[in-house]
Amino acid sequence: MSVAILKDRAQLVERLKEWQRVVKLSRKPRRSEYLMVAKVTGAGIIIIGLLAFVIRMLLHLGTLLKG
């Protein structure tokens, strides 16, 4: 085998070991953690939607006042 292939294989093995450590440390989120993430995500979606709506209405109002 060439040196490059051995180097690539060693890097792959190291990467897999790192991922294995992460998986061992990870756990399923508690219900309270999951609900908090869902609430924050939902609030963010609503805020962005409202902001887009306000901008759209202002642009529409601007075109009505011009013409």
C-alpha cells in the first residue's frame, strides 16, 4: 500500500474514534429540554413571519401612496 492510503486510513480511524466518543457522551433530551427547544423555535418562526408581514405591508403601502 502507498503511504497516502495508509495516511488516509489513519485519519479515517481517528475520525471514527472521535465520533464514537461523541455518541457515547450524547443522550436523549429530557421532555423539558425538548419542549423548550420547540417553544424557542416556534417563537422564532412567528417573529420572522411577523417581521416579513410588516415589511411587506409597508412596501405595499408605499406603492399605494405613490400611485
